[in-house]
Amino acid sequence: MAWSKSISLDVANKIFSAISVTFEAGGEEGGYLARHQTKCLRRPTLTACCSAVLTEWVQVKEKI
């Protein structure tokens, strides 16, 4: 069995729905878009787009 480092659009939308982020294919311009309220992120692959959302938009809170 081979594993890949990719994610489907449907799965990405289900995972990130908890934080109200949606993903869509970039249309004619290519790549993928992530949207949250007025923010928009574009990356060449869906995996890169998901990673960018996690590093640029999500803050992990530590318990003290």
C-alpha cells in the first residue's frame, strides 16, 4: 500500500469546518483558495493551502 501526502477537497472542508475555514479550487488561475470571513489564502496545492492555514491563521493555546 502506498501513502500520499495529499488531502482531498471534501476532507479538508470537513476538517476545517470547525474553525469556519472553507477551501475551493482556484478556477482558471489554478491552485487552491482558503477562505475565512474576509481573509483569503491562495497556494499551488491543497496540502500547501491547509499547511498555510495552520501556520498563518491558527494559534494553539497552551494550558498553564
